Amino acid sequence: MAYTITFKNSGKTAQWDGSHENLLELAEENGIEIDTECEAGVCGTCKVRLLSGDVEMEVDDGLEDEDREQNMILPCVAVPKSDIVLEV
């Protein structure tokens, strides 16, 4: 399934076609820098706010309860389940 991924702050959009493992890879391929360390969903370094849409994350150990309340996601382990807008 193809989805449109909008990176609001950078003004860029990209198409998700399932050829990337996660949203971090898609962002990097499109010249969008997101700080990262573990790339496994446990450190929380890459967290960004999901402004709209749905994603699935296999691991979200890097998020605190407050992060979840603020709709933060970990792009290193997130894949879209709809068109999404990220605050990055």
C-alpha cells in the first residue's frame, strides 16, 4: 500500500511504497536529518511528533508516558498505516 508521508517542518513529502524498513530510512533518503543512536526503538533519540495519521511500531521502549500523550513516535521502528504528517 502506498502512503504519502509529509515532513511538515522541512516542507517535503515522500511516498511510502514499502521498500524501506522504517520512516527513518525514508526521511534520510529524502535529505531529512533526524538524530538517532540505537535505531532499535529503545533510546528515544529519534522521537518526533506524529501530527496526523497512524503508524505501527514493534517496539516503543524509548518513549515515556508523556511522549505517548504528546503523540510522539520513534521513526527508527515506525511504519505508516495511513497517510501521515510528521513534525520534522
